[in-house]
Amino acid sequence: MFEASAAIQAQETTRAYDRIAPLYDLIDGIYEHSWKRRLRSKLFQYATGRILDVGVGTGCNIPFYPKDSHVIGVDVSEKMLERARGRAQESACSVTLKSMNLFSLDFPDNSFDTVTITFVLLCLPDELQEPALRELKRVTKPDGQILVLDYQMSSKPGVRLWRKYLSPWLKWAFAARFDSTTEQYVEKAGLSITKKQTFMSDGVAMLILQSDEDNAAPVEKPVTVEKAVDVETSIVPIPEVA
């Protein structure tokens, strides 16, 4: 059953990120400063209105929240949230942080104009991708948007081979994977992609999703697929992290 699988997944993710929380920013620092910050900034250019940041982690998105916005950040790991609180205190925005499970968000339907989720869905197995997207959709207003930034399977053989060797470490340390299948479940979850942009040798994708219901107001039609210019600043073989 979905509920049992989701509960097990939440427990595994919590254990993994509670363990890594004290070292997370240190381990991920080279990637955060060389390319992740740039992509976070691009993503939050699309964020408007009341914002929910799902899987806020240690708060790496916080510096990029729109000025004067009110954002609620949630995460399943309390130890990650402890580190995020420092960044929240330094923010010019109103930031509220809560411990919460992605599969049972404690908000009424249609609560947010924008829901963001960055480097989180890569932690989920295939069978939980659709339930996760449906829960994000539930708390998003009918004319709102879901902004996704995450790894995807690269079409470049060299990148795929390198990530194949790194995958066991990524799974052990972060309960994550490089070949997230999120995009395959978008339509099944009642959503549509209104914009897609790829980065990092097409191994990272940014998706803008909206409800596919009749009362949803699409922002861009048809789907725009863009391949951004890569900025690969390091070839040092340090494992990528979520």
C-alpha cells in the first residue's frame, strides 16, 4: 500500500538526513557554490505569492526567496531544520520552518500560489513519485505553480557512466539517486509541464508544473524546452550530493 511505502520512505530519509545534517553544507559546498546556487536563483525568479518550500533542508534556498515574500519551509528532518533556522534569521523575508512529511502536508487544499521542491524527489522510488506530486498539487491553488529542480538521467554517456559509479555512495549517504523519474509521472498526477530547462550536461532539470484541470490557467503553451549553457567549474572527482 502507498501509505506503508511512504511511511518507510519517510523513516529512511529522516535517518539519512539526521545523520548527515552536521556535515551536509560542508560536503555539498563545492557543488552549491559552483552551480547549485545559480540554478536556485533561476528557479525562484518564477516564485510568486504565498510560497511553500518542500524539503527546505539546511535552507540553501532561503537566500533566493523573493524579496518581502512570506515562505513556509518544511522538512522531514528536524536536524536539517535546526541548521536552516540560522539562515532564516538572516533573511529579509518572513520565513516559517516546520517539521513535516512530504506525503501528508498539514495544509488545507489550495493554500499556496507557488510550491517549490529542489533536489528532493530524487530521494523517492518510482512508486512514490505520483503520490508526492499529487500532494504538492493538492496544496497548490488551481492557478498556481509547482517549481521543481532536480537531477535527471543525462543523455551523455560520459555523465551517465560517472554517475553510475557514484550511485551507491549517493544512495548510502543521502538515500538518493541520479536517475529521478519524476517527469514520467507528471501527467498521471493531473499536472502538465509548462516550461522545462536543462543544465549540467542535461543531468539537471528545472520544471514548471501547473494543474491540468479545466480551471487551471496555463502560463506558457506549448511547453518550452530549453537547454541552458553549462557552467562546469570543477572536474575534481568529488561525489555529487543531493
